[in-house]
Amino acid sequence: MRNKVLVVIGIVFSLLLILNLGTFVASGESKRVLLIEIKGNIGPSVAEYVREYLEDTRNFEAVIMTIDTFGGLGDSMFQIIDSITYSDAPVIVYVYPEGGQALSAGTYILMASSLAAMAPYTIIGSAQPVVNGVPSNDTKLINFLVEKMHTLARMHGRNETQAARFVTHNDNLGPEDAFKRGIIEIIAKDITELLQKANGRTVKTIRGERTLDLSNVEIIRADPGIRYHLLSFLSDPLVSGLLLSLGVLVLIVGLSTPGFGAELVGGIMIILGLIGQGFNLNWAGLALIILGSILVLYEFYSGGIALAMISGVVLIGLGLILIVRAPPGTIYVAQEWLNQVMSIIIIVAIGSGAIFSFILLKGLRTIRRKTYSLVPQSEIGRAVEDIPAGAEGYVIIAGEYRRVIAREEIKQNQRVRVIGQKNNYLIVEPYREQP
């Protein structure tokens, strides 16, 4: 028993290490550059990943952060900016690969870098904030972001006017225009060329100027670990939105037809969706979903008029719209991408709702269908064998073989009469003609 406990503890400890640690292996004295790769939505998992590796970069000549994103959450973006600003080693933000983009939140992160670079055919810009799925023109928020862009550009000697236009005019620039307008310092097709062009440059950091020595460096790739990949997947607005909407439907189906585990699956989907949303729920939307679910279940079990079901479906739909219309809080993404995500969620929700309604209707018909007793309608049958009194045997009733218990002794081919039922057995006795 003790050995089993030790084995379990060892397995759990190993899993914790796998889920929480992103490790890299490096030799002792060579010059090293840390490579951090950001791809996809900017969320809490990305901010945690970046913060973990930038907390101590004293043993690196520089950090290269490749980025390919449409944007993400504002809180996560500012956490990444702070991690870059206070890094011991200069951080080179590189929009990569070719054809990629660093839109909205990605552009803010690029402006915070000690050295900004872009690969050919990449795009930056569209930095206007989006609040609740709608581009925001709130003066207080816009003024703050404009000044933030001014500050970042001023810190690293970049074009402040153009930096502000990313917010006020949603400008989009390719690498050539960004270089000409003083937004980036390097255009490079890959990391090797980036290191060559960055070598020997003097960059500004919050701790002062620093000259980069990037010749013959060893590149150390930051491994984000399984936990990062899982949270990044769940944090995708499309994934979390679908998990929430489909989870509610699966949960209702499971509660209406218990025993198949659908209610458990639905609950897990909802929890995972909430994790992806950062637990920032619209409580009014959640209340509508709960109330709508109660009405649907009431109609399902009561068998009354369809008004309760129609009202419940409408309430659930409204609640889902309130919850998954956009990620919580202020986000910094391209509006076109957000519109595409919401369109996919709506299409899947409509299709799932149609399937869900079909399942409910079938279930209602099954529940309301006339039930049949184990006792056959015809009470007269014929014994197929001799059945002693109190023993089990078989008789034919209405053309079907039935297991019976004889109340009295019955002979083969003798007519019998059903007088009752016990534990799925019919109770029979010899049939006697009425005088």
C-alpha cells in the first residue's frame, strides 16, 4: 500500500512539473539569445509564458520575441509590455513569419521593444480598442492609448506621430512603409538575417543604452509547456464561445435524459469555456440561461403547452448572445477578425440549436407516447409445457412466448388465464369456462 502511495505521489509530482515548467537546456559560457514565440490570440496564458521567461534574462545577450497575432486581451497585452520594459536583456520583437501580422495588441507589443523588426509581407496596425465587440471611441480610453503609444515610441526613438495614428486612424503598414516612417529598425526574412542586422546596434532600454553582441550566439528556444498550450487553446474566443454555447445545450439534454453522462460532459464544457473566458461572466446572461433551462425542463417533464419551451429557448439564446458576443473587458484585435469569429459562433450555435430542438421534440414524443403494460391485452393463452404449481414455465399468449408462474398445476397445451404479474413474470392458472 505504501509503495502504491509513493508511486501516485511521484506521478502527480511529475505531471505538475510537466504542466507548470517550460524548460530550456543551455551550455554554460557561450553567448546566448532567448527565443520566445507568440502565435495566435494574446491572452492570460501568453502573458504568463512571457513573464516567466523575462523575469530573469541576465544571462542572455538579448531576447528575440517572434509574434504573429490578430490581437487579444488588453490586460494580457499590458502585462507583456511591462515584462518587455523591465527585462534585463534587450527584447527584439520580430513580426514573423513572412505573411504574418502583429495587429492591434501585437502592434503595442512591437512598439515596446528595444528593437523592432518585421519579415517581408507582414502587417502591423489596427490598434483601435474594441469594447464588447464594438470599436470604441471613448475619449478617455483613446487618449490613454495614444499617450501610451507616444511614450513607447519616445522611449525607443521612434515616430510618435505614426505610433499614435495606429490608434486614432487604424493605420496598417507593411515592413517597407513601417521602416520609412521610423516605426521599425530592421526588415529581415528570417532569424539568421535578423541576428546579422541587429549585431552591433545600440538600443535603448529602461536601464539605459546597450550595444548588442549577437555574433556566433546560441539560440535557446523557450518551451512553453503543456499548460500553456492548453490554456492558449481554451483562451481562443472561438473555442471558449463554442464550449459555452454547446456546453449549455449538452447539459440540458443530459438533465432531460439522465443516465448517459451528457450532463457531465455539458458541465465540463461549460467550465472549460469559463476558463477560456477568464471567468469574467456577464451575470445577466448567465441568469437568462439558467431561467431558460428551467423553463425548457419544466415543459419537458410537465407535458404542458409549448409556450414554456419557446420562452426557454428564447431566453437561452439571449443569454448566450450576452455571454459569448465578445471576450470580456477591453480587447485589442482587428475588427474584421472579430467579426469572422462571431459569425462562426453564431452559425454553429444556430445549427446546434436546431439539433437540440429536434432531440427535445423526439424526447417529448417518446415521453407522451402511450405506455404499455407487461400484462398482454389478451388474457387467454396456451401452455407449451407441463408447469407444476408454483413453478416457472412458458405459455403462448397473443402469439408471443411469455414466462409465467403457475398458480396451479398446468398441463401441456392446456388453456391458461392471466390473473396477475410479479417481477416481470405473469401469474397464470388453468382456464375454466364460465357457466
